[in-house]
Amino acid sequence: MRNELQNEACLGQHLLILGDVNTGKTTLCRQWLVQLCRQGLGARIALIDMAPHIPEALALARGMVGAGGSLMPPPASGVLDLRTHLDAPRLSSTSEAEAMAKAVRNAKAIETLFEQLPGRRRDILFINDVTLYLQAGLAVDLLKHVAKAGITTLVVNGYEGDRLGGGELTRREKAETQRLRQSFALEGKVLELTHRYR
């Protein structure tokens, strides 16, 4: 299984990796990112990291240690690294309204990252923790940003599970994730991680 997954990522593919918390989505993407950089392709790669800031004490209190792992490019690889401060709406909020307000702020901040892609001559894009955008943003808008930037290789990972609870934010996230899944099923490939990948 490990070798099969490692060989999935290649130029020209659109890959969506979905799984619950701590199934190794970010670890798998990190391996692919490193592999492409070792091939000298760093100057063609952009990375949008949507992993939220989760204080260690909060992660421990909620039993979510390891959730929201960041995806970092190798040093001096030439990768265009786009990230900003994002909150974890469900984990850091005391009400549904507070969580939705944070999700909306996150989506607006992520939009500014997408707007930096056109004209940067990057045709390979990694997106880490895409579901943070889908809590208040639209899958169709994300795909429009990708098309506008001229991306030909797309590797995206996102949360899909039940460990983070329910509510309106979760309902919306699941609906948009399903729309993204449908698009990748038609024009790429969807990989589901159901257990810890190392």
C-alpha cells in the first residue's frame, strides 16, 4: 500500500486525498512534495497551507493531538509557500455562531492566498487541509482559482470524518467536500485514507 500511494503523485494528475483526523493525509502529501522537489521541480510548485493554528493545550484538551498538521516545503527548494494565520473554528469556539464567524474569516483570508497564484508561473499546486476553506467557501470557486492560475498538477488533502462533531459548519463542509470529490472523480482521482499512513 505504501509504495502504491507514493507512486500515485505524478505530473499532470489531479489527486484528492481524504480521511479522518490523524490518517496521514499531510504526511503523504509531504512525501510527494519532497519527491517532486528532488526532481528539481521546486520552482514550478506552489503550496497553499490551510492548516489552522491549534494551540497544543487546546489539542490535548479536545483529544485532537496531531490534527491540523502543517505542510512545509523543503528548505531552499524554490517552492512558492503561501500561508496565513487561520483558526480552527470547531475546536476553538464555544458556539456555532462563533465557529461560523471564524470560518468566514478563514475563507476570506484563504481567498487572498489564491489571488497570489496567477502570473507566478507555477503549474503544480499542493493544497493542505482544503476543508478549512470549504467550511465557508465554495468548491466551485476553489476550482476556478486553480483553472485561472493554469495549474496542471493538483494535489489536495482534506478532512472527511466524524470526529470533529456536527452542526451547520460541518454540514456545509461535508456538502462542499462532496462537490469537490465529484469533480476530482471526473477529472482526477480520489484517495481515501481509512487508517494511519506512515
